Amino acid sequence: MKKATLFIVYSVIMRTVLKLFSGTKLIHKENLVYRGPCVIVGNHNSHLDTISIMAHLPLRQLAKTHPIAAGDYFGKSPFKAALTRFFVNAVLIPRSRPKEGETGPDPIQMMVQVLEKGDSLLLFPEGSRGEPEKFQKFKRGVGLVLEQCPDIPFIPIYMKGLGKILPKGDPVPVPFDSYMRIGTPIFPKGRTAEEIVSEVEQQIYMLKAEFD
Amino acid sequence: MILKFDLQAFVENKETLIVISLIFGILVFATLLFWIMGLVRPNANIGELKMRTKSWWMMATIFVVATVLDPVISFVAIGALSFMALREIASISKNVREEDRKILIWCYLAIPVQYLFAYYKHYGLFLTFIPIFMHLWIPFMLVLRGVTENIGRSMSVLPTQLMLTVFGVSHLAFLLSLPELEGFKAGGRGLLLFVVFITEMNDVFQFTWGKMFGRYKIIPKISPNKTWEGFIGGIITTTVVGYFLRFLTPFSGMEAIIICLSVAITGFIGDVVVSAIKRDVGMKDTGNTIPGHGGILDRIDSLALTAPVFFHIVYNLYYLK
């Protein structure tokens, strides 16, 4: 049921809408075909980032890929949380880890569990959406997750133009050209969390540089 | 409203059939030529030419299918071309400020309106809607946004983009709305086919002549590939081709020569104007929608200017009674 819904919403409707509205062009989309759990990382400027990645995932991976969403924003009410879980296939996590002495779910462990189950993650290391075509500092979470799962690769994606179509704080979409450049899967085996984060950042910067 | 294949009328119309066969004949010839060149001299650098030919196949097929089918489809197809061209130019333009996002919506909304005027053959509104009403409305909307920094630039950039991608291109559609003339069978479709074919061949001829004999550059800072040899060779060849294709039009021999010369020169102007815009934003091609050609705009830059020039010459010569 959920699988069928995701297929119709993303692979059919959203893919068509994006194509008509912004002529979304995928460069090296073959890199998205990775069987097995992986962590898809991209730059984040718009809600469309999640949607357009989901819309272009191969079918067998669509229902197995879980975007990571901030629990305080997308889980404001139980209704919104249920919607996000169902229609976005998201995993809602708290923005920060519990401090010492506190109890509560650990976002890093939640993400690791998804990967151990054999599913994939889609996350934006910049955290919140930034201004169109600009990068924010990458956060450590992705490094901490990948450090614990040494056999799982990350797939970097650079998206251009989506932030202009639907930027933060403006609900009206305006057509612009958009591009997604997908990098090859990279296995960060044996590196520390910090090294992994800077590797992720560097990979996405390199994809961006290929445009300029 | 029923959409129909107008195939019978199309097959009966020998003129268009000849030109369409000619288009695909040229493509077959080019494909074979580059294929053989690749076999004879495997080291020859013709990858780009091959890619271009492949794209031409696709564009020619889409164009021919859209022209042959019901006029409604032709209008929608040409309107979609305007939409993609406007989106492309708005996406590369660094002169579009963040505040102009919302104004762009007005520009996009102008597309269906302009094409409806063309479809319903409302010549007066078709001609005035963008040059007068949109040129009034866009600056006013910009003023209402209340950000004055660089507002003058936006006031001129946005309407200019509309003129190029919507007003200019929509003349192709209005050709289909022209009334029938006595003794001229090919009609609007013939004229559409003629101007598109002549314009695109002009691009190809200027490119080819320039590659083969080009020495003296016309405007090296804007378009280093544009040479006097390419320009002159191009307009002459285009005019010769147009002269022999005049059975698609109501033109006499002399008229065909003058009109083809104007189209060829205008095509060159459109090409260099868009080149200059691209230089301004530091870009080689305006997008990468069409492999080997760059973006939509790179292919229709000349068409955006030749279509209205051709249209108004023809309109004033034959349809203004």
C-alpha cells in the first residue's frame, strides 16, 4: 500500500511535474542505482530536494529509502508526523543527541538502525535549508553514522536550481531550470567521523565545480 | 474540440511533403557522411557534429510531427517552446534579482494569453499585448514590490526576455492563423515550414562556411566563430535555397530573394545578441537541454528574431488588404 503510494506520488506524478515545470535534468543517473543500503547526501536549499531525489530513485529503492527529517518541524503534531512518515517515507529524528544524564532517542543510533535493517538514508548534512545556490557548514551527523557502518557507501548529489523554484519561506513555486548531478558511491571505510564529513563536503563541492 | 490527424490533407499537400522529405533527406545525408568520415578517418574530430546531427533528427521529428498534427497541438508545442526558452533565459540571467521571482510568474502567465490571441486570430491584441500591456504591467508590479535597488535593470531585462522568447516565437504560431489566400495552397503551414527551415539552414550554412573558410572575424569579443566568410557564404546559400523553396510561399522570385536575405541577416543578428547575453553571464551554452547544441535558446535565438521579421514582411505584402 505504502509502496504503491510512494510509486504513484514520486515516480509518476512528481517526476512528470518536475519535468514539465523545471525540465529537471539528471546527470549520471546510473550512479543512483546502488543495490543495498547506502546514504544519499545532497546540498539542501528547498523542500524540492527531497522530492526530486525520491522522484528519480529506481523503483526497488524507493520504498527502502528514508529521508531524515527534523522531528520538531515535521513532527509538530501527531497528524503531521504520520503524514510525513507515510507520504515522505521519512524517519523523524530529534535535532540533537541527548546530553549526558538525559534519556531519549539518540538520532545517530536511529539512523544506524535503519541502515542495519538493510534500508537506505537520504539526508542533508547542511541541516536546515539554506539560501539558493549557497552552501552552509556541513554537520557531523553523517560522519558519525557512516563511521559506525563501515561497509555502507554514501552517494553525493549536487542539486542546482531547485532552491530558486521553491526557496525557504516562499510557498509559491516559480519555474526555473534545474539539474541534479549524481556522484559515484564512495566507501569511507576506516575513517573518522570528521574525515568522513569533510569527504562528503568535498565530493559535493566537486560535483558543483563541474557545473561552473 | 476534437483533435485529429490531418494526414490526408497533409499527403495531398505536395509542397509540404517535398520539404519534409528534403529535411529528412539532408539528415540522412549528414548522418551517412559523418558515419563514413568516422570510418575513413577514425581520428577526425567529428564527435560534436555527430551529436548535433543526432539532435537535429530529434528536433526535426518533433517539429514535423507538431506541424502535421492538429493546429491545437502545433500551438501548444510552440507555446511550450516559448516556456522552455523563457525559463532558460530567466535561469541563466544574473540580472534577475531575488525580488523578481514573483514577477517572473507574470511573465510565464503571459505565454498562454499571447498564444490564445494567436489561436483566436486576434491580430491587434496579439501584436500589442506584450509590447504595450506587459511593458506597462511588469514595471508596475516591480514598483509594487518596493525594492528600488537595480529596479531599472529589472524593468528592462524582464520585458526584453518576454519579447525575445514569447513575442518573437509566437509569430510562428500566428502564421498558422493566417487566412487562406486564393491560389496559394501551402498556406500558413507552408510559411511556418519555410521560415523555420530557412532560419535553421542559415545557422548551419553560416557555421559550415565559417568552419571551412572563416578568416576575418566580425565581432571576436562576442562570437569568435563568426566570420565574414561564414556570414556572406551563409546568406548567399540560404537565399539560393529559399529561392528554390519558394513554392511553399506566395512569393515571386525577386520577393523570395529579398525576404531570404532579410531572414538570413536577421538570423545572424539574433544569434549574436543571444551570444552577447551568454557572454555577460559567463556561459558558453545557455543550457544543456539539446546534446551538442547547448540549450533551447541556442537553437531558437535566431528564430526569435527571424519569425517576426518574416511574418510582418509577408503580412504586409499579402494579407493586408
